[in-house]
Amino acid sequence: MIDLDPRLAADTHPVTQWPLSQVRLMDDVRFPWLVLIPDRPGLVEIFDLPAEDQDKMWREVAHAAATLKTLSGAHKINIGALGNQVSQLHIHIIARRPDDGAWPGPVWGVGERQRYDQAELAEFLSGLRAQLIAPGQGIVEEGQTR
Amino acid sequence: MIDLDPRLAADTHPVTQWPLSQVRLMDDVRFPWLVLIPDRPGLVEIFDLPAEDQDKMWREVAHAAATLKTLSGAHKINIGALGNQVSQLHIHIIARRPDDGAWPGPVWGVGERQRYDQAELAEFLSGLRAQLIAPGQGIVEEGQTR
């Protein structure tokens, strides 16, 4: 497993490991917010990944996004790869609601982060881990390849 | 060609049409900023696209991102699919520099948009059209499939 940038490590909690990405939860109770970090060294831009890993990465992002939308009942999913502050390639997947306090703007840099308390965190991580089965494992119909 | 949301149409200029996406330029001279809009009706979330069109879409995004980075000499490319204000699925690809005025935050909602004047717009569109050849056309080596 690659080294995580210290800011990513400090801001997020591990959820699970997928074929390509580490799946982590942003420690901010205001927004259901996953971060996917491709488990390859030295990546900054998406196009730094070989083509087939790009396909794999986006499939993992789409699967995380669809699962998070169902799990959170969100109105909209925001997906972003910014990396202006932390250059290690990481993809944000954020569940948004019209009453979420940053709506309709983006969430980055808005207001003060509110960390989960221990009980909330344990409960949310448990729910996530039950739902966030890796793409292609138990979530596709017979005969599908993904 | 699908109907564009009126806000997307008003805020952007057409650059070219790729196999899946309309490529458009955000009319804001502060940031080199492309918007890709998959040419399929009724899309809101990325996972609304069939799997193979998702692959195609992200290949187009990666190609636009790599080209824009080269063309603009940007420090970092930001990629985002938000859709909180305009629900029609569209992907932002934005060239960022440490001196760009929104750095290191995201660009959405920051400051006042500055539209291109006619000469700047014509010049930039011309440069983009010369470089933004569709993925798979003339940019891959013999024997590659993309």
C-alpha cells in the first residue's frame, strides 16, 4: 500500500481497499464524503495513470458515487479531482443536499469542518463497509463483466 | 445533437464535437476552462451513462485535460462534475496556476467572471481546435486501441 500524503491521512478515515483505490471517509460530519486514492505511487494527474487503470479508477468512482447516493439519499453527487493543496492524486465523491450549508456551491473551503464523534463515525463506517463492496463483486447481474 | 441547458449555452462557446461529448470553452478569460457535455439526453449523474459510454467519457476528459495542461502550461488540472446549479451532466476541466486568483481553492463562484473579448476568443478557440483532436485520432501510436 502506498504512502498517503499526511494531510489526506489526517483528514480521512480508512473505509476499505478496492482493486485500485483506497476508499476513505472525509472526517466531516456535514457532508457524506468519500475520497478514493489510487494505490499507485507518484500520481498527480488522472492522465498519469495507464489507460486501463484510468478505466478501473473511474469505474470505482462511479460505483462509490452510486452507492453513496443511495446510502445518503442525496440530491446530487459531486465528483472532483483538484489536488491544488495535496498533490497526491485523490478523487472526491461528495453527497450534496439543498439544505447542506454549502449548496449550491462546492464544499471545499466552506465553513468549518466538523469531525465525527466516535459513535457517529463507527456507525457510518459500519454502514459504508456493508454497502461499499468493490465494483464487480456481488453487485452485477449474471453475465455482466463489471 | 442534444439540447444544451440555457445556462451552459450562455456561459460557454462551442469548440468541437467528439465521439461522445460536445467540447465547449467557458467564457472566462481568468481560467483556461473546458466543459465536456456527453451528447446523450437525460443525464444527470455520471453513473446514468451506460458503462461503455462512461469509459468513453473519461477517456475524452483525460485527453482534454492532458491537452489543456500542455497548451496552457498549467501547474495543475482540476476536474469536476458538480451539477448543483445546472443538472445536465457536464464535466469541468480547468487549468490552474498558483497566480490565478482563486488558487489554491476551487474556481466555482470565485470573483467575477471576465468574458473574452472577440479577438482573444477567436485566437484561443483557434489554438484549442488545432490541438483538441478527438481521442484516438492521430494522437496514439500504431497498434494502440485508444
